[in-house]
Amino acid sequence: MKPCGQSKSGKLVSSVAALALVAAAACSSCCVRVPSASASVRWRNSSLAGAAMDLANVSCASIERCTAVTTHGEVYGTTDGVHWVRSTLSRSPSGLSGVSCSDAAHCFVAGSDRVTTKGSFQGPYLAVVGAHSAQQYPATPPDWLDSVSCTDATHCYAVGNDGIILATTDGHTWAREDRGAYSTDLLNGVSCGDRFHCVAVGGIFRSMTDVGTLETSDGSHWQYVKQSQYVGGLRSVSCPAVNDCFAVGVALYNSMGVIFHTSDGRTWTQQALPPNTGELWSVSCTDVKHCLAVGENGQAGSMLVTSDGDNWSALSYGANGPMFFGVSCPEAQLCYVVGSSGAIYVGAP
């Protein structure tokens, strides 16, 4: 198989086109048209066939190597961006919601270890995909963990219920972080610009209190930064650079999506969004200008994209299909989006 077009340098000009070549590799005589950088590239549906479970999140170490987790505690990985295979864990969790791949060989997943007879979660779950060494937790661990962010193979942060923050510096032993006087029911997301500068987001759902963020500049002590606007909760955060982060969530008063941005790590500004933007579940940024946010609008998925870090527009992916819960963009022109019923969409924002 050969590409129909190439750039002047002879290299493919689109990562999406490169993945299309992989998908059609069985046809050696086919001619696959490679779009130019400015061409509109359709999103490709790579959903898991016959899957009934929801994919909660995804993390990509490169344009072809990604790991996705399900709400039923399963892990799926791809090494070519097209074919997904179930991965092994040291033991089976009851559910997973977070994943972070610092490189192709090191992916941490986070969730809950087990479910009680009454149906509630009990015990955190952290593991390295493909490894069999047990993780060590503090004496009083949380019931579950929602998100994990790793800057390399040994330095990671995980957040979850009761606003807990766990950290590891060896990829094995986890300790509680000092979060000051901040109290919350839940931390939903965490992201790090480097190993010392991180932001955790969440919400206080049982009281009418402004939502804020927890931030650290030394990797150990966290401070509460209060938001000036009241929202129902922030669910995900992406920090493409130190002190420059985007957080997404939902407004309590009208259940519409919200996006906040900070360029200094202290002052957060709510950004304008297209009318009728639904709840937003996840965001991924490759740099301070290029981000993709995903969520749901009614019973269908939604995508919002920015190419300047300020103005957001709705993005069509070709179908009114599943709801979207996770996104990872290994580069500005290639993103992986996952969601309900095993949905996996790959395309260019």
C-alpha cells in the first residue's frame, strides 16, 4: 500500500493519515489519500466491538500507544492506534476511572479495589499496567481514587474521595499529601505541569460553597485557590505547562458545561462557550493554545476545541453517538476520545 500524496519533504503530513495507513495495511496495492495539514479529517470510530461497559478515561504516551480504562475495572491498550487489546493487571479492581501514561512502558491506573455487599466502594486501587508488584498505601487510605497524573515512571499523584491526595516518588509507595485546611467530598481530577507543579480539581456537593482548586508548587504542600464563580463541580484538568491549566466541569444552576483557565497558577477565569454546551467530563491540552474538551449533551457526545487557548467552538465528529468521558491528545492534530458502550473515536480537532 502506498500514500497518494506526500509533503514536499516526503513525510506524511498528518498523524491521522498515518493511522489510516495502519488500518489499511492488509491491502498492499491500495492508494490512501493523505490529507494536507489544512484539510478536514473525519473522525474514525474504533469502538470496541460488542462492548457493554463504559470507557472512563484514556491516556496516550505517543500517537499510536494509548491505554483506556473501563468502569468495570478493565484495561485496553493499543500499540498502533487502531487495534485494542485487553491488558493484564496484578489483580482485578472493581472499577477504574483514571489512567496516566508517562511513557510507552509505564501506565498507572486508578480506581476502587472492591465493592462491599451494600454496593459501596471500599479501598483504593493503583497499579502499573503489565507489572505485578503491589502498591503500598498509607494506613488510612481512601475508599476510591478518581484520577492519577504521572510526570515520569516513578513520580505520580492520585486524588479521590474525601479530597485525598496521594503521591509516590518511587512508583510503589504512596503517602498522603498535606492539603492544608481544605475540605471536600471529592477530588475528580489532577494534572501536573512538572513533578513539582500540579493542580487538583473537584467540588463540594453537599453545601453551597464556591468550588476551588488545590495547587502545589513544591510537590508536597497544597493550597486552596477559591473560584470567584460558583459552579457545580470541576471534573477534569489539563496543565500543558507549569502554572498554565484548563479545567472543565458543570454548572449546578443549569447543568451546562464550564471551562476555567489560569495562566499564572493562581487566577482562574471562566471562558465563554458556545450556546447550549452540555456537561463536560474531560479535557486534554497539548500546549497552552490547543485543547479538546469532551462531554455529553443530552444523550449524545459533544466536543469543544480551541486553537488559541481562549475561543472555543463545537466540533462535529460525524454522528450523534455515545457520550464522551475521557480524552487524550498526544499531539495537537490527533486526539483519542472514549465514552459509553466502549466508544473510541480517533481524529484531528
